Amino acid sequence: MKRSRDRILTTHTGSLPRAAPLLGQLRARKSGQRIDEAQFQAAVGAAVSETVRRQMDAGIDVVSDGEQGKPDYSTYIKDRLSGFEGEPVSLGPTRDQQDFPDYAAALPGLKGGRPSGPPCTGPVSWKDFAAVERDIANLRAALEAAPPASEAFMSAVSPCQAARFMPNRYYGSDDEYLHTLATVLAAEYKAIADAGFILQLDCPDLASGWNNQYRHLTVPEFRKAIARHVEVLNQAVKDIPAERMRIHLCWGNYEGPHNHDIPLRDIIEPVLKAKPAGLSFEGANPRHAHEWKVFREVRLPPGKVLIPGVIDSTTNFIEHPELVAERICNYAGVVGRENVIAGTDCGFATSALDDMIFPSIAWAKLAALAQGARLASKVLW
């Protein structure tokens, strides 16, 4: 993983607006309609190439495939692994939905809690590992056709996040289920790292789990659950060098009250025990923008790199580059400029069919991120 040695590098969290020609096919797939697979794969390849080019045009240093071929960042594995059948399982309402029922009632389809993926009802194993290989080939081809990027990453769901959205209905214990997921998904992780890309592990369970399925736990109990999740994650990536990986945690990528988000200070200690060197997290939205101060008290372990969000991923405001630079400098001032890569709070399209913001604005926000990083670099060097 490259560091900000002579200027502040920029990246994002993975999911970007899907290319328009691809959206119709993704919708058809989701509704169960038959589509021409060759045409779909061609559309994905073209979309990845376009997405990589647009990231570079915006000034992003560490680019990705934008998750163009995936329906979402988390339950995409249900189509690649065996063992997942049945209707989506509701996670139940979040704490803030319970506090503000008028807000909850206005959310389409969420009155009973956000549906996720189907449960695990059988043995988990790969049935379409070729999908991982296609993802890798598409990103490699896009990079070869574009100007050189500083670095590229690919995202993959973490074992415990997968279990969170697709709960166990088959294995004798949750520990057995988590161990199985870690063992199976390790093949995807290794393939991404072996391809020369930075592996990003999506771990919203380490923070946003507090707001729904773990809402009955005390803070010490939730910290213990996080420690177990980190242990499982470390098992899955034991053969990959730490500097080839980063994790992303978040408190739920939605515009809402977030008044029950667990403070970063309460969870940072177990989170920092994850093996990956990079830590991507929310740092721009109104609930978490102040938490750079946590690192005045918490020492960043040697080898770790912070990738704070300095751009909000849930609003159509385009951040002023001077504000972006200020946020970057706050982090650089407490952990060192070389230990900061500027990022986004979360993805701009964590579900392919439900952009968080207007696509054209997402690209403008990424350009503002790059502009702010340039301003910060002038101050810091």
C-alpha cells in the first residue's frame, strides 16, 4: 500500500454509480428475468473501463472497479456461493428508526427493518469462482487501457458482515458458520491480493451492527463481539501481507438521525487489532466529523494508515475543497501526513439500483476530494 510520502493521496470506498447501459441489465437480473450473459459481461467490462477512466479524470490516485458488476457490496456472494436460499431476512429496525417513527414510516419498504439477503440454509462453498476471476480481469484490462494509476484496489465482503446480512440457519453454531465463511471467502481475498491489487474488506459489522441486531448489547459486550469478528477476519487473511490490505467500517451509509451511532472512541481499540494496514472510516458526516480528535488519545500502531472520509457519501452537497483540505490537515496533524490517505465516508452506490446521490454529483464530489488533497499537500509539504 502506497503512503502519502510527498503529497496526500486520494481514494474512495469502492462502490460508484453504475454505468447507465448496465443498470437495465442489473434490474432485469434482480427481478429474475433472463438476460444474455455475454452481453451482460461485455457491459460490465465496458462499465469498469469507463469508471476507472472517470476516477483518474477526477484526480483519484487509488482507484477501483466501482463494483460495477455487483448488485451490492455485501450480499453479492449469494450468487457466487452455494448455501443461500429463501426470502431476504430483515435485520429489524435501527435504533434511530425506533426513536423517530415518522422518519421510519417515510422510508420505502423499510417499515419492518431493512431487508438484506437470504439466510444460509445449506453448506457454503464456491459455485462461481469464475465471477471473481472476471472482476480481476476487468479491472486489469481497464488499468492497462488507462493512464497509470498510483494503485488499485478491489473490495470484498468480510466474513462477519456476510453473516450479519445472511444469518445462519444451517450450521450447528454461529462460530462454525463464521469459520466456514472465513475459509471459503479466503480464496477470493487471496485472488485479489495475488493479482496485485489492494484488498479492501468491507466490515460495517464493526460499527453499524450496534444499531440493529446488536442493539441489545452493552458497550463492553459489543466490543467483545467486535474482537471476535476481528479474530475471524484475521483468520481469513492470515496468508496476505498486512500492507496489501485495508478495511472499511461504517455506521450505516444512509441519511438519517444516526443519534445512536457508537462513538469511534468506544470501538477503535479492537478495530485496530485487525491485520490490514489501512483503516477506512466515516469522518465527514455531521455525526462523525469531530472524531479526528480520537487520535489525539489513541496512538496509531506502527504500519497502520488512516483513510478517513473527508467527503460525505449520503448528501448532494459538494464539499468545498478548502473544507476537504482542513479535514485532511486535522488528521495529518495528529498521526502524521504520511499516515493519511483522503477518502470518502462510504460508497456512492452501495446498492447498484439505489444511488445514494445523483451520479453526476458523485463524480463532482470526487473531483472536490482531489482538489482538497492538493490544497492540503501545499500546506503539509
